[in-house]
Amino acid sequence: MRTDYAAGLDMKDLGRTVSACGWVQSVREHGDHLVFIDLRDATGTVQCVITERMELHLEWVLRVTGVVRARPVGTVNAAIPSGEIEIADAVVEILSQAQPIPFAISGHRDGNTDELVRLKYRFVDLRRSRLQRNLRARAQINSAIRSSLEESGFLEIETPLLWTPTPEGAREFAVPSRLQPGKFYVLPQSPQIAKQLLMVSGFDRYYQIARCMRDEDLRSDRQFEFTQLDLEASFVTQQDVRNFITKAVANATAVVTGETNLDFPTITHREAISRYGSDKPDLRFDHSIVELSESFKGSGIRAFDQPSLGAFVAPGSAQLTRSKLDELVDRAKSLGAAGLVWMRVKGQGETLSVDSPIGKLLDGGQVATIVEATSAKEGDVVLLVSGEFGLVRSVLGTLRVELGRRYLELSGLKYLWVIDFPMFEGLDEQGNPIAAHHPFTMPNPDDIDMMQSEPLSVRAQSYDLVLNGWELGSGSIRINDPTVQAGVFTALGISDEEAEARFGFLLNAFNYGAPPHGGFAFGIDRLAALLCGEETIREVIAFPKTQSGMDMMTGAPKAVSNSILGSYGLTVKVDKPMSTGS
RNA sequence: GGACCUGUGGUGCAGCUUGGAGUGCACGCCGGCCUGUCAAGCCGGAGGCCGCGGGUUCAAAUCCCGUCAGGUCCGCCA
């Protein structure tokens, strides 16, 4: 049917009779005997010239046959690969007609349509070059990851989608059982436990590009279902695991962006919080936070004499007018800070001074201390927040990212490994520590003694991969020693009976010869979105759902008939009738 | 569960602050003209429950209340 793709035709094909198939992207009629058609297929477009006018409309599907000839001098279109040639004396076969499409998919009108309409007609939306490019890039990412891991001896193994409830962590989607009415499978939040079992089975390098499901509220970077690169290996150190992932991610990045000189620096969790106020710092810009509390102990300045005093130079200082600074103070308060002090640096050396609401309270030495510590230059605005260390860092970290993304020209890809996460991230209502990763994460051997006495100081052998301030994924070395596992469960306040009920099948497996192992999982949707320069993962997913979890194209979720419910032994009871939209 | 932004012919927008005939712009659609365009051009035309419901008013796209939908965020996402 087709001899060539549109974008593949060029001067080498002169004189050939070719057939191209695709959609009508543009019709330009110059009377009955000269009509130009831009025919679009999966690769691009080619101009076809017909000399007998016929009925043709946008998005009709055609097979066009004709002779490739060079375009007349002065009519070459340098913007497309086939722009030097055209299919002349074209014979057009109409393969399918189309109603007028609901929104423009090419030209200058492309790309601004309400997402509601785009999602309803997603099959049309996906014809747009941007989404075509994104989904092709995504496929290349998967392919690059597969070849990289297989080169290192990893084996792709599928794990069940119909899994068992593990009552902890993300809310799970339940699937009713017909053969066991009243009982449920759940869809996996991740193949975490399955892959650990595969390690016990001796498949010492496993990976899977795995679909995962979490019934939590959606965001621009979160859908119910998402795709992870899931990986686990035995007899490895965490450095080994990070090397595997680094290689796979570097490979995927190179394929999509052509970028081959990527750095994957490592920073400890403690340092990330201290310097950037975030466990997933955006390193496309510096503006790091410095700690000044030592310098102002006993200074008498109440706002500064606090457990922590953090300061950094505001990105976009030059654009921060007085009213914008006032807004920043409000923003800091809404983030939980008691207040925010700003100071604009005036002069330098001998003439150094600052313009600030608290300027009168500071002597020259104190001003110099702040300016020197933050490396502020004349005209810079230094932002300071005081209070408890954690709050100071979260407020300044948020402001740092918000200002940086708003005022700085950010470009490039900045990967970062964040290591040495704490084992626990605080205490629950009963005073038990809350696991920061999952309860199978191996503590740092140097810290195991503190498990009972000082659990919040225990570091885990876990690590996150961060790209441009987005958490791509995380991993850890797992516990394979039942004694250590028991200690962690005790610290978490999980009784033997409870552990048995939740994870019994895994703990049991560990009694039959469990190798030391560790792994990682990261979000392919997020990686693809970042590599494609997209703000949301919906732009790299063929059929995404809206924030309320609806599929605008199919109408899902929908009610099902009583006979279907009956076969599962279910009845439906709802307070609110299902929304029908408007 | 909460906060904020948005909803106007098929699409994108303006109009809303300060109520006065659905008035305008661009694109698409339909018809006509047109032999080198590529966002073709020119002429003409059709197309509207101003998301939905209620309220205020002589009068509501505009003001008020509620509601639905889309988006962004908080909570949530071991």
C-alpha cells in the first residue's frame, strides 16, 4: 500500500513513482488545476500536488501516488525534511473521510486547547507532533533502559497484577474475586515484595518496566497508574545498584537528548536539607542556604537568636520590588514561618550597608557577617528565616525553588544522588518511629546500636535519584537478616503477630536462604516528562485521567450492572449519585 | 477533606472591575473566486442555554449564593 514514509522522501528519490499514506494536514487550493496537499504520516509531512480539484478535507485519510520531483526554484520549504521535493501529478485514493476535528492539531493554533477537550478526543490530540514526539521518546527511553540493563545481565521478569493487600502505605485499588466472593485482590503499588522473593529464588539480577497502581489523589506528576523501572540485585552494595541505575538513566538521557556528558553527583540527605532545604534539591541553580545561628547567639536580636537562622541570596533579587518582598513575607508565614527578614545589600567594603526592615537593629559587623556568609553582592536580596531547624529549612527551601523557577533561566539536566536518608522520619501518635522508606530497608551498620535508644538518628542504606528537583525514584539495600528485621519491627512498634499477618510470606521466605540484596525503582513517566521538557506527566501518557480520576474519553469509572455485582457477591451503597458532568 | 485559578459559537481569546439588545477579534466550518502555495490569499455566509441551578434588580455573560467540570497546590502518595 505504501512505498515510502513522508519524511523519508527527498532528492534521492527524484523520478520515482511512490505511494504515501496518511492524513490531510493542509489543503491549499489555487483554482481547479493546482491544489497542494500536505500529507502527514507517522514521520512527518510531504507536499502533494494535484491538478484536478476534488473534495478533500482536513484529516481525511489518503493514499497518494505520484512521481517525486524537485520543487521549482524559490518554492523549497527548508522547515521539513521533504521540503526540497513534492509528489507531482498525484492520484488520490480516499481511504477514510473525517468530520471536522474539534480543535486544531497543527500550525500556529496548535497546543492551547482546554485539556478537557483534548482528553475527550485524545485519539485526535495524539496526532499532534508534540505528543507523537513524546511517546516516541518514551519508547526510546524504555528501549535504552532495557538494553543497558540486559548488557549487565539483568533479566526481565513479570510479576502479578492481582496481588495481595499489604495494609500500609498507599491506598490500594481492590479487585473483587468471583471465585471467592467477598474477597479481594489488590493491584500492586509496586512489585517490591515480589522482586525480593525473586532474589530468594536466585534470579540475582531482575528488572521490570512495571505498571504500578496507587489510589491516591492525582497531581501534575502523579496518576493512579504509573510506570516504574523496577530493579533488584543480589550480592551487591548500594554503590553497585546506583551504578546500574546511573548507567541506564544516562543511556536513556543520551538517546532522547543527545547529552552524553552527564554528572551524577552524590550528596547526603543531611547536607541536602541543610544547604537546599529539600531532600530533592533542584541543582540547576546554586543559591544555597547558610546557617548563621552561631553568629547571633546572645546577640539580643530576638528574631535571630533562635535554634536555627538560615539565610540565602534570593534568586531574581533585581526583580524583587518592595511589594514583591512583602508578598514573600506573607508566603513565608503561610509556609509556617514566624516571619521573614529581607535585606538588600547596598555598597560594598567600607560603604557596605543594607536596606531592611530590621536594618537599624544590626551593627556593621553583623551586616558584614551576613553578607560575607551568603556571598551576597551589591543589589542582592538576602532572605533570612529563624526558628526550629526543620521549619527554617523547609520554608527557605520552598522559597528557593519558587524564586529560582520564577526568575532564573533554568536549563539543562541536573541529576543528583541523595544518600544516607534517615531510617525513620518522625514519631507517630503512639510515639513509634515512622519508617521513611519501607520496613525492609537495611539500616547503616554503624548506626544499628542506636535503633532503640536514638532511632531518629539511624541512617538507612537508602538512596534517591533526583533530576531538576523532581524525585525520580528511590532504592535501598534490604534486610536479609531476620534478627535485624525483628529489631526494625520492634522499633516501628510492629508486633510479631502483626508482622506475620502483613508480610508473613516474605519473612517465611527469608528463612529458606535469602541472599543480601538491594534495588531501586524510578518513575518512567517523570523521567520521560523531564527529558521531553513537559510540565506534567500527562503529556507523556497516551491516555491519562483527570485530577478527579475520570477518563474523559471512555467515561470511566462507570456503574456496572447488578448482575456483574452479583457475580462478585457485592451490592453498591452510595450517598451521592454519580456525577454526570454538565 | 481544604485553598486558589478557569468555564463566552467547533477552537483560542476579549467583554465581567463600574449591570443596559450577545457586541468584537483570530482560527476552523460552508459557498464562491483564484496556476506555486506551504499559517496560502480575496469575497460572502452559517453557527451562542455566556457550564448548570437559584437569588438580587425594571434589567445579569457581568453582582451574590450554591453546584458541576478542568487545572494548580495543601492534606495524601510506606
